[in-house]
Amino acid sequence: MSDDTIRLVSLGRILRRRGRLLALLALAGALVGYGTSLLLPPRYTTSVSVLLPGSWEERELLTQAQIATSSVVVDRVAASLGRSGADGTELRERIAAEAAEGNIIRISGTADSPAGAQRLSDTAAREFVAFASRVVGGDADPEAETRLEALRRSVETASRRITELADAADPGRTVESVQARTELEKLRTALRDAMTKLDETDPAAGRSGKVSMVVMGPAVRPTGEAPPTRAQLVAAGAVLFFVLAVVGHLTAARMSRRPRTEGEIAAALGAVPVGSVDVPGGRPALRPGARGPRAWLRRLLGLDVRWDVPVPRASGDSSGRRIRYRRVCARLRDRLPAAGRLLVVVPDGDEVARRAAGELVAEAASAASPDDGFPALRVVGVTVSHPLLPDRDGESGVVVVVSPGSWTSGELAGIAGACADARQEVVGLVVAGAVRGRPAGGAR
């Protein structure tokens, strides 16, 4: 099975066996998101479009967008709105600009109210256009402009003088007068063409025409809050807590050091495995828990049921399960030098192991004939936090019954130490697993 499949199976187990806990944590996350929305004031955003006529390259549009959010323009906006100091600095985070298609600079403003956002966007657009026009207009040389204006006046004066001379000439009575009038008209036409070309090649005029920006209407007053809204914060809190809970379950399972195989459990106990038995029921292994409100809460949230154990497999019929118990009893008999009595040690809280121990004791007591010589078994429960066994009183040893994945290596080692402290030899280990029972029938 691939790792991806294993992760999906694990996720399915978490959702099935920890559904109530996940729902409670998601509700807690939603409440946290709601509380956060109460602390954060609502924000409203609107925008204004500024059209830049003419032909503009992409990098030029990006430059204009940066100018719209520059400190100079923002300070002008703050002064226009009557803000200064910290309020003016805060405006830099509330004004944004971007270059859109069609030579358009879109300027956005964010405020605590719809009217404030509208006023901020309109002011930012107006100050941007004024600043850009001022910068371009200031690039022209004042002396060159003065000389150009004087030249225009001189050309106009010369044109009027040519008209006067043409009118004063003999109106076509002689060939010389006609030629003079023709030459004067040519001279006036040449002067006009020269001034036209001069106006067309004026760099200041070209720049001024290129940046004649147009604000395309006032900003629209926003009707809804800007993200993140209260609903978004509530949803984000619920999703965040849900995801963190799932990740926490997966991380805890990956970092778990609970022995799950028969060999690992035997190594932790320092005992020899004598077999494994099945316990019908189909419910996952229970975690150890105490009585009282805490235990009731664990049951309510499903924390008393382990989620990280596989779904119980289907077992054989009751006859097949009895054969397993009988074979365990036979192996215990073979490990004893003579017929005797054994203590069956079961950790408190291990429901699967407790039921398996009961079945094992019943099978040993229902021997088919005295020749079977099965040892007499007595169940003793121990607390894993402070394991304590009764002193040896005629027993030939102990057999430990546990379910896989329920206890850590340290807890199992503590049980082995308690057996040694009571001078009880660990004769064998029996691993009990939960299975889904089948109707009674022949052995398979």
C-alpha cells in the first residue's frame, strides 16, 4: 500500500472516530475568528481610474503607478484631508495603485467607512494628476519658452507687415506689382509653415500633451466591507482549528512509540510470546481512563476510543477462536515444569486484553480431560502508572495479556519490573487483538 493511501485511510479514521472532537474544535476556531473580527474595525475599499492618453509603454505605466503611491503624493493627500504625523504615515498603507489595461492607472483607497474610502480615493487621484502635471510642466526651460514666445510675436508682426505691403502695392496694374504681391504671399506662407513645424517639434508641448491625464469619474461608494470580512474570519478560524487538530493527530501518531507487533511487545516486556488470540466485538481498543466527569467528557468526545488502530479484521467462527485459546493454554503448560497455577496480568484500562484474559481462564478451566493438564489461571489487574503485583503465593509465574498499540515500551517495562519485584517469573506473553465476530460454525 502506498504512503498516500495510508494517509487517506488515517484521515478517514480521524474523521470517523474523532468527529465530535473535530466539530468542537472547529466551533472554538469560529468563536476565535468572531472575536478577532470584533477587535479589527471594518474596512471599506473603492477605486478611481485615471486615463493616460497617448501611447505608453508598460514600464512607463508602472512608473506612474509608483508615483501615485509615492511619499510626495501621499503627503499631499494627507495635507488635503487635514491629516499629518502618524495619520499621514498610515495613509501610505491605505493607498494602492496598479497599472491596468488601456493606459489606465487604478488608484484604490481603504478607510473605516464607505464615505471615507470614497473621499480618500478621489483625493489621491486628484493629487496624483496635479503632481504629475506639475512635474512635467517644470521640466521646460523658462528662457527657451520666453524666446519661443518672442519669436511667435515677431512672426505675427512680420505677417501683418507683409499684408500691409501687399495691400499698398499696385493691385495688379503692372507686371512688377503682380510679381511683388506673389512674392509677399509666398513669404507669408513660408513663415506660417515654419511656425507650424516649430510648434510640432516643441518637446515641452509634446510632454504636456502626453501627460494630460483624465480622472474617469468619481469613486463609487463601497457597499460591502473589504476582506477579511467577519464571515471570512469566522470561516478561517474554524478551518484553521480543524486542520491543526487533524495535523496534530497525524503528528502524534507518527511520533508514537507504542509497540504494535508481537515481537516489539515481547522485547519491551522481556518475555517469550506464546501466541495471539482474537476478541470479537469490532470496537477499537479503549484507552485507559478514570471515572468521573473527566472520563465522561472523554467518552462524549470519543477520546476513550483509539483512532490510530486499524479497523478490526474479520475473524473465524467461535470454534476457530477457541482453538487459538486452547493452543495458548497448551504452550503455557509446556513451559511449566509441572502442573501449577499462573497469574494472568492485565493492564487496567485495556478492555480487549481483559476480555481475552477472561476467555483464556474459561478455556483453561474447561479442559476436555484431566490429561490436558492446563495450568490454573487467575486474572490480576495492574495500574500501568504504578504497577504492583501480589507476592508469590504458590504461583509458578505470570502470563501477561495486552493488546497491540495500547502501551508504551516504558509502561510495558514497568509491568515487567513489577513482576520481578514480586518474584514472579514472566512465563509468556499473549497478544489480544479485536476482531469482527462471525456467526458460529465449523472451524476454518
